[in-house]
Amino acid sequence: MLIKTRGIVFRTTKYSETSIIADIFTEEKGLRGYIVSGVRTPKSKISPSLLQLMSLVEIVAYDREDKKLNRIQEIKPAYLYSAIPFEVQRSAIGQFLIEVCSKAIREPEEQPDLFDFLFHSFVFLDQTKEKLSNLHLAFLVELSAFLGFLPQGQWSKQTPCFDLREGLFCPFMKSQFIMDENSSQVLSGLLSGHMSQSHLLRLNRHERKRLLGYLLDYYHYHLENFATINAHHVLEQVLED
């Protein structure tokens, strides 16, 4: 059958001499794989730019549950970026977000709330006029809620440390899987805020890098087979203090 749905391009791979296989997280069906034939030819009716990472699209596609790869009949933009492709910081953050998504979300099932969160996160990244330095940290915290392992509790003098394995704030540093107190306090602030408020956090480059390392460790502990993230190395070079 044919479905019409919005989608987010997670990953693309060259297939044969002229085609592309695209992993697209769709609003209607979750993560789906599509063959897009002839897109790498001069006469293609589909612009290759529509299949770049992070692209927000609307597609009409064939959908059969018994097939790993289906075909796209029509594709058009659902939103056109005006800043991400042209600004180094936004682009680097976007590359990081999409890499996390592609390695954390692997289920071919409908998840409309998660889709809505991701779609609006990329639009926000493109449109916001505030500082971007902490946006990726807030994104990781908010995404964990949709993936089923949102940190529990909050920072206090009685629970000043966050246990990465247990996923909650605890009274003292009792194991090697504990965030330091300062990072734990920042995490608590992220939990009580929203991505749109992440610019209000005052973190220097070292504090930001340390918290990001903790959060990626947290994902590794709570997501089976969560592959190593590489895009954060670029972030460390382009984000401001």
C-alpha cells in the first residue's frame, strides 16, 4: 500500500551506480529503509539534496511490512533549513543530533511523540537566535525520556551525585559510575528546564565536555548495542566557552 508521511533522513548509503538507500524515521511507520532509484543521475526527478542527513521531508512511499526496503514514489521538503547548512556551529550540532538518533532509534514502529520531538528539535536548531553551546546537552536529556530512561530524582544536598548505572540521584559517590557533583547539579537543571532554555546555563568548555561524556556513557549503559558517537569531537572544536 501507499503511505503519505513526514520523515527525517537518518542515514544514506550509495546503492549501485545511480541509486541511494535511505533510512528515514517516519511519523507514520517509525524507522524505514527506502531505495531511491536513479537519484544520482542528471535527469533524476528527485533532488539529491532532499536526501541529505537531517532533511525534513514529506514522502509518498510503498509500505510492506514483510520488506526491509521499500520505494519512494514522491518526496518533497517538509521544512527547508535556512541556517543549519550555512553556519558551522548549527551544522556541527545537527550532525551530532542525527548521529545520536540514528544509533539510538532502530525500531520500525510508529512513535509519533518521538517524531514530533525530533522534528521540532531540528526546526528549533535552525531558527533559534540564542546561544547554541548547550543545546546538544538538553537534547540528550529530553531524548532519554522518549527512549525510556529519563534520569530520576533531582539534585539536592542530600542527593548531590547522579548514578549513571541506576539512573537516579544518590547521597554520595559510592561507585565509579557516578557523575561528579557539579555535573550532577547541571543535569538536574536540564531536567527541570527545556531545550529552549539551555542557553541560560553557564558552562565553560571543560564543564560542557565533561557533562557530554557522562551523558554518552549514560546512553551506553541504558541502550543495548549503542555504538560509539564520533560527531562530538567536532563539537568540542566549534562550540564557544
